[in-house]
Amino acid sequence: MKVAVFGAGYVGLVTGACLADLGHEVVVRDIVEERIDALRGGEVPIHEEGLAQLLERNRERIRFTTEVNAAVEGADVIYVAVGTPPTYSGDADLSAVWTVVDELPEVDRRIVVAMKSTVPVGTGRTVRHRLDDRGLENVGYVSNPEFTAEGTAVHDFMHPDRVVIGAFDPADADVVERLHDGIDAPIIRCDVASAEMIKLAANAALVTRISFINEIANVCEATGADVTTVAQGIGLDHRIGPAFLRAGIGFGGSCFPKDSLALKQLAANSGYSFQLLNAVIEVNELQKRRVIGKLERRLGSLRGKKVALLGLAFKPGTDDMREAPSLVLAGRLLAEGAEVSAWDPVADGRHLDGVDVAGSALEALDGADAAVLVTEWPELRALDWAEAGARMRNRLLVDGRNMLDPVEMRGYGFDYEGIGRAAE
Ligand SMILES: NC(=O)c1ccc[n+]([C@@H]2O[C@H](COP(=O)([O-])OP(=O)(O)OC[C@H]3O[C@@H](n4cnc5c(N)ncnc54)[C@H](O)[C@@H]3O)[C@@H](O)[C@H]2O)c1
């Protein structure tokens, strides 16, 4: 089939590359010329495991353009994978989605617009009206939300837990289902509003688990239990399961914070106060800030103290720093008068005002009064921690992801503190 993908970002590029790999002819359209030029030249503008190889392998079947008509010409399906960032009010900003819808040319055959961007429930209905108002009745609409996680997105796309297809017309759902031939996964076919809600509810369930285990961690800290053991103990219960039970310094990224806020606002706009989600969001905000308290308890005032942030990306395997806990930490530390150094193997922190971004983790640790492990990069597990300690002025280590072995770290002379782990 012929597929146009609007948006050459994390989702659009993975979608385009994977669909090409499944044998479809793909054109990816973006409005940023430099991005399209780079892609045409074989460069991949984002860090995503396996994506570069997939694009290279399918070079014959994937093209890049800035032109709407060149993308839509001959296409059977048009994927919308543009950004839907939060507005000031917390609602999703759908302006890029509307631009795509309004720019669609008239076509003399049936085509299907498939929404991959995460949008509020009700968006599909509004898009349908907008298409009808423009006389584009032969343009079908399907909600086909994306559940891939950055860092494992290519694998997740090819091996999804499920594919959700919400449609107004079953024939349009058939087209999108056929597009997934070759992918072995349950297909959930439903109405458009339910498909939209499945995406928001899935993210809400995941962030609820994260804030839940973070609160358990905080109670562990106050009572002497160890959250890593507790998580293992409850995760083995088949009714609970082990995923998303790792306590840490809070969730970030381009999806969880904005999508939980968007669902909260969607509920509020509909006259309902989603109290559980409100709490989940607030717990997360507080969690990011708890590290500051941990540092102050050991170091006193942070004014003039050097704190090294190890990891800037919101999670390992990606260069994405959107809503990363590192941003809140850096901001709070600078506000307290601390000197902040940082290192990340792929995320580019050069735009972070006031943060000294080092070329290596060891360099970031030179003369530091404390280190905070922010992102659980494997490179940090493999770091020469004896050397790391030797370089620091004071061996205080806050492991914000509970990645390191406390006994081993204490063996290197660190004053080690994790999240919800028993004190020494
Ligand atoms: N990042 C993820 O892992 C992920 C996972 C699931 C769902 N989503 C959702 O998918 C959507 C896209 O997310 P992303 O992370 O890929 O965003 P992104 O910011 O990385 O990419 C969006 C791209 O769309 C382009 N764009 C804007 N207007 C356009 C237009 N009119 N035509 C063509 N391109 C246009 C932008 O230039 C940008 O390159 C969002 O709604 C997000 O919530 C993201």
C-alpha cells in the first residue's frame, strides 16, 4: 500500500520506517526543511535504537518531502504523527493536527486519514465534521493510537501488545488493519472515541503505577523498608505484575506528563474532577524535588556546592529531554545557588543555561560535592566508580533510579542514597 506520514519526529519516522519494512511505499512529510534535507542525505535526526538501520535497509521504499501534494499523491492512508504539546492551560495543542487536516487536498478516490498523534477524546469527531464541511466525504478517518516507548520504539512497533483501530466506517478500519499484515498482535477494533480514550487511559494507568510505587518508596524511607524488595514482592503477584514498579525520581518525557495533564483537563472540561490523576501528577512533581532535600540533609546549604547530574535524557535509549526530571533538578539546584555539571551519552544539554555539560561522566564528577544518577544509562552502571569517587570532593551519591548496588557503592567509600532504599 502507499502511505503518507505527516511528521518526521519520533513517532512519524518510526512509523514510516516500520511500514516501509513491512513492504509499503512510504512518503514522510515534515514542515522543517533541514530535517527533510538531513533525512534525504541519510542522516537520522533523532536517537532511536535500530531506526537508522531500518531507514537504510528500506531506502528504496521511503521518500521524504516538505510538499503536501507530493506526500498525498497516490496514498491509500495518511498518517498524522505531528506533535500535540500541552498548551498553557494543560489541554493538548492541536494546531499542528488542524493544519494537516486543513491542508489536505481534494482527492478523487477513497483515502483514509489515520491519527497517530495523541489527541483528546472527541478530536476524531471534530476532524470528521471539518472534513465533511470541506466536502471531503471520500476521506475516511481512523484513530490508530501509538503505544511505542522511546528507546524501544522500532521493536515495539513491530511487536506491539495490541493494535487499536477506531473507525466511523468499518471499510476504513479494514484498510488500516491490512496495513498491519505481518504484525502478529491482537487487533482491537472499536469506535473512534474509545480508541482515543484507550491511548489516554493506558498512559494514565502507567503513570499511576509509577506514582504509586514512588509513594510506597517514600513510606519505605520513613519506615526502614526497601522499595526494591517490596516491588519484587508485589510484582510477583500475577494480579499486579512486575512492570512499572521501579521507584525513582519521577516520570518525564514527551508523553506521560502531557498526556496525563491532557486527560485531567479533558475530564475537567467535561465537568469531572479526575482526583486520582490529579494526585498522580502532584506526587510526580514532588518526587522530582525530593532529591534536593536529600542533598540538603547531607550538605546543608547547596550554595556554592557542585552537583553533577549523570544523565539528562528522560530515560535511557533516547536523546529526548522533553519534561525530563533533569530539567527540574538543574533548575532547582541553580536556584539554590549550586554549581551544576552534567553528562549524558546522547542527549544534547548545551542549551541548558548555567549547566556545565561535560564530555564524560568522570569529567562531570571532577571536584563535585555530590552526584545524582538521573538516567539509568548502562554506561553509568559500567562506570569506574572507584575513579569516580576519587575525582569527587565529597563522595555523596544519590541514585535517582536505584540502578547501582548500595553495598558495592559504599565499598567505594560513597555515602550512597537511593529512592526508598534502606539507609546504611
Ligand atoms: N514520542 C513518543 O514516543 C510517542 C509515543 C506515542 C504517541 N506519541 C504522540 O505522537 C505525536 C508525535 O510525537 P513525536 O514525539 O513524534 O513528536 P515530534 O515533536 O518528535 O515530531 C513531530 C513532527 O511533526 C512535524 N510537523 C509539525 N507540523 C507538521 C505538518 N503540518 N506537517 C508535517 N509535519 C509537521 C514537526 O516538525 C516534527 O518534526 C504526539 O501527539 C505524541 O503525543 C508520541
